[in-house]
Amino acid sequence: MFKKLLSILFIIANCFIASAQNSFKIIPLGVLGGGDESNLSAYLIAPKNQNTYVSLDAGTIKSGINKAIQNKIFKTSADKVLQDSIKGYLISHGHLDHLAGLILNAPDDSPKPIYAMPYVIEVLKKHYFSWESWANFANEGEKPALGKYQYVALKSYQEEKLKATEMYVTAFPLSHVSPYESTAFLIRRQQDYLLYLGDTGADGVEKSQKLDSLWKFIAPLIQSKALKGIFIETSFPNAQADKSLFGHLNPRLLMQEMDRLSLYTGKAALANFNLVITHIKPAGNHTQEIKNEISKANTLKFKLVYPQQGKALFF
């Protein structure tokens, strides 16, 4: 009986330790890179045990919230989640699969900030929150500016407070069909971090050093175990020629970039580290092909995670 009690206490203690190590709650509202307008890139992030989220990109919003409600993650209406729980949007770049949900749900949304690099804000002003394409719900741009959303221009490598949350963000430019740029967001809560990359090409294909600079920056956070995971795209299988990637990664290039990261972290630091694969374009049998190719190339022994719409993740 005593041994059984010790065993139970050991299991409970291990569960408590594992739970204590989780710092962030992620609710994927959309995970794909195309092919389904109800399931495009958008990830709500909040400190664990809190409901003050920001959305990392916003390709799909309402459909993803409804899916999360079906999975009993939210116990209120989709409109209440949209208006009360989402405290702002971090938009990586100006492509529709990363911001259509924000644009289309703007009439029903509540006032909140849009955080983005200046080159992304210019796209929003010029092409989306413009009276020729949609009402201007933002506080800048074409008149009249309705002011529901407030643009917050991020600066590279400078931390910014995410209002109405306990989180902070640092933005990093990415190359997405050079010279066009996307963004990576490093989220911090106290001493813990999570990294989300918008669309990005590999440095070798893009003739860029942007990913290399990012890997150097985050390497100490991986070594100290402060970084809880990396969300990174792999849009196409290896059969897609480099010239037809259009600023995206395939499994071969993903793992080339991870090998580069390992030069700064050491290989041991990446074993069982959370690598979350996003933005798969699901045409044909691409999803299974990509998973197989990543698994085969995973010599660094990452813990591979494939998010599902409406199912919570904890890091």
C-alpha cells in the first residue's frame, strides 16, 4: 500500500512539474497555407491559465474560434471571444492568407491594436483598410479613418509591450520572395519565450542573412531553455523546385536552416526541442509527403508538432 501511494505521489509530482514548465497557451485558429479559406494561418497566444490573447497572424478568425468552441476551449460565443479575449493582432506580412480574418471580422470587432512592421502597415493602409476595398477601420490612412484599430509600428530587434496582456514582442524581418519582407515575432512573458515565424524563404534561396541573424539571436535562449518552441512554416514537399517556392520552405531547406541554428546552439540543445510545423499547403498528398520528409530528415531529434485547428497547445 505504501509503495502504491509513493507511486501515485510520484506521478502527481511529475505532472505538476510538467505543468509548471508550460508558460504559454496556443489556440490555432487556422494552420494551413492555402486550400481552405476557413483554416488559414492564425494562432492565439496567451500566458497559461489566462485568457488575454494576441493573434499571431489572422488569416482565419471566426471559423477557428467556432472550432475551438466545439472543442470546449471557449465557453462563450464567438463574438465575445473576438471582442473580449483577443487583445490585439500581430501581422507578419500583407498576404491575404495571413490577414483576411482580421479584415472581414473588423465590423464586429472591438477597438484594439494591430502590431506590425512599417512595411506591413503600409500594405494594410494602401490595399485593405481603404475605402476602395473595405472600410478604413484603422486610425491612419484614407479618410475617414474610423479609428477602431490602432497601428503600432514595430522596430526590428526592439521589444514592445503587448497592451492589456502580460506579454512583450520583439520583431525580426524575414525575406519572403526578396525584396519583399515578412516578420518573425519573439513573444516574451517574464523570462520565457516563444518564436513564431511568418512566411519565409531560406537564406540561400533568398540571398539573405535574415534567418541567420535570427538564429544567432535566439541561440542563447535555446541553450538556457527559456525558449519554449519555434513555429516555422514548411509549405511544400521537396519535389517543389527552389525557383517555384516563392519565398517558402520545404523539408530539405527547413532542416538546412535547423542545421545552421545548431551551429550556434550545439546539437544537444535541440534534441526534443519543440519545432511546430505551420503553413502546409495541402494540395494532393502534400501534407503526408511533408511530414514523411521532415521525419526522415530530423537527425537533430526535434520534437515535431503539427498543430490542428481549434485544439490547444501548451509550451
